[in-house]
Amino acid sequence: MHKLYKAPFGIVMPALVLMVMAAILLSACFGSAKIMPYESMRLILKKIPLVRNFIGNDGIKEVYSKIIWNVRLPRIILAGMVGMG
């Protein structure tokens, strides 16, 4: 019998979490409005309480914030929920 290799949990889970976060960031960037990954990352991080003090708002259009929070992130969350079901 062949022995089945079992990957360590401490390596696999952080890697999977990073891949999901990267997928969320990239999917928040793609659309008819060209929002750069750096800008979308700043807009998302700006909502985290302890991080928002270190993130500047300069150079990001207000319309990008509305696009990310009102259109793209709800679609990303819905796609994740559909994928889990």
C-alpha cells in the first residue's frame, strides 16, 4: 500500500487564505471602471478600524469608493456564498 501524504495544516490554511484574499482584491479591480489594485486595496483597508489611521485618501476618486463598496464587493460576496452552497 502507498502511504498518503498529508500536507501540514499550518502551511495549507494560510496559503489558502492568502489566495482567497488575492482573488478578492483582483476581482475588485476588474470592471468597466479601471481601478488599480493599489487603489482598491487602499479603499478596502480604509474600512478596517486599526488600519484606517495609516492609510491616506489622497489621489483616490470618491466614485471609485462607491463602485467598490456598492457594486463590486457585494458581487464578490454573493459569488463566494454561491460557491460555498
